[in-house]
Amino acid sequence: MSSLADDTRWLDATDQASLVRSGEVTPLELLDAAIERIEAVDPALNAVVIRWFDAARATAAGPLPDGPFRGVPTLLKDLWAHFAGQPLTNGNQALKDVMPVSATDTTLVSRFRDAGFVIAGRTNSPEFGSLPSTEPTAWGATRNPWDTARSPGGSSGGAAAAVAAGMVPIAHASDGGGSIRIPASACGLVGLKPSQGRITLGPYRDESNLGVELCVSRSLRDTAALLDAVRGPGVGDTVIAPPPSRPYVQELGIDPGRLRIGMLDHHPFGGPVHEECATAARNTATLLESLGHHVEPAFPPAMANPEFARRFGALWSTNMGVGLERVAAQLGRPLVADDVEPVNQAQADFARNVSGVDFAL
């Protein structure tokens, strides 16, 4: 690996952008260093499944927006994040077979570009992002860079593996039921699921589908700066969160005072929890108490409500059913059995018995 690829491998996006602003490196040099790392490291991980390196080089060599991440290489998750002129498969074999090219950006992808990022490809996702591991039939399993015998989690597993392995400093990710938080935990990264309405899902989706989008990163300051750069409503949003009173980056390093924190070290329904996970939760609670915070056993009551799983299932399955209808429209034909993985077809089938009242509750 070249010296630049080595020297920049573990720098976060903020530091890489500083190198560009100071003139120490060019965006093209940063991109080439990231491509070199991807080509060297990814064969063992299978994190970056779609690549448009030549197009990215042309972008990096041209004029870039003067955003906070000008010249920083990154990757998009292969899930609903349309990028004009490039393919999107949502981890689905039928879409992979035809590799449909997106006509326009989603609003968030445009904001990534406006922030100055150079987008070089897509990271692996389970089909339609429905599972907490990343091993779609279409692209195969992604492996955890800390231990390639293990999963990086999901559904943003490809993004997490790419960032944890040092391919790029930050990568687009999304989360409906843990899809940012699970892989961030499994790969030792910063993973924030923003509140609904904080990040636009327009113009193709809205907040009724449960998902939100942002990133996985190696530093809290990168996540805060990106949230500042891309937050806010867009066309098609049905939920809009109020703007912050000050930039998120200004919250870094500020003493929050004594916080009241709930600690959950068991399954709300009594299911099994690995003892190492329970111990980690308790150790974290002890650390927080040593820092002056009040910690008590607590969690949202809805998590212990037997109706919670049924209501969540109604939402999750309906979103899958709608997603499959959109794929059929994209393909221009009805879906057949081999087009969709069984777990997702089962969800869509279940949704046919969900009423409008079930969904609205």
C-alpha cells in the first residue's frame, strides 16, 4: 500500500477534509488512496459491492462544492439511496440482474454531494435492509474486519465493515430497527440513529416506513458535522423535526450535567441475553455512575407491552409489501418466487392480512 494510503487510513473525515483545505493533498489523491485500500482490503470482507471509481475520479478532479467534507471519499449503502447515473439493487438478485440506473439523486444524496463528499460506490446490504446481518443472496456475506469469521451486523453491515477496516472514514447508513446501531456496535464505530424528521427521506420515501438515514463513522465529531450538513426537511417528508438551537458540533465537549439514564441488561419479554452483553451493559452503567450520572434499571414501557411486537410487525411487513410492489414496478413485471428471498416474501405475504387500522396503530 502506498504511503498516502497508509498515512490517511485511520484519519477521520474531519482530518481528511482539513488536509484538502490546507492543500497538503488533493481530493483525487485522497480518493486514489481510498480506492487502493478498497482494492487491497475488500476481497477479504466483501463490503463494497458496486464501484464507480472512474466516475468518482472525474468528480474528484473537477470542481467540488466547498462543503465541510470537500474532497473526502465515501460510499453509499445499497439501499434506497438513489445516485443519479449509477445503479442501485437494494441487495436484491432480480435488480442486480438488470442493474437499474437511477435517474436522480435522493435529497440526502444530493446533500452528501453538496457537503463535498466524493462518492465512489455502494456498500453491501441485506435484501431490502430487513435483517440484522449482511449476507444477501445477490452479493454474498460481508465479514467483520475485526474477525472475518463473524458478521459486521446489519443492515448497514457493508458500510460498517468498510469504515472499520479503514477503506473510507465515514459511510452512508440507514436504520429502521437497528440497522445503524447494530453494525456500529459490532464494528466499534459511532452509530447514531437520528430522530424521525431530522433527516429527509424525500422525494421517494417518507417516515411512515420507519427508516432514517445518516452514517457510520470513526469519530463523534464527524457524525455531528455531517448531521449539521445534511439535516432538515425535504419534499415528500411527512414528519419534520424542529431545528436545533445551535450546531451539533458545538455540543461536543460540553458538560451535560448530571443525567438520568436507564439501564437495560435483560430481554423485556424474558428471552435469552448473552451474559457478556449483560455484563457490558452493567459495566457501562458503573462507568456512567462514576462520572456523576444517575443510573437506574429502566426502559420504555412499550418495550414490555405484548402488543408492541404485533404493531411493529404490522409496520415492518407492510413496508416490505410496499417495497416489493415498487420493485415490481421498477422491473416492469410481477415478481416471481426466485426474485425475492423467502424471509422477505413471507413478510410481504403477512402484510396482506394487516388492516389499515393495524398499520395506523
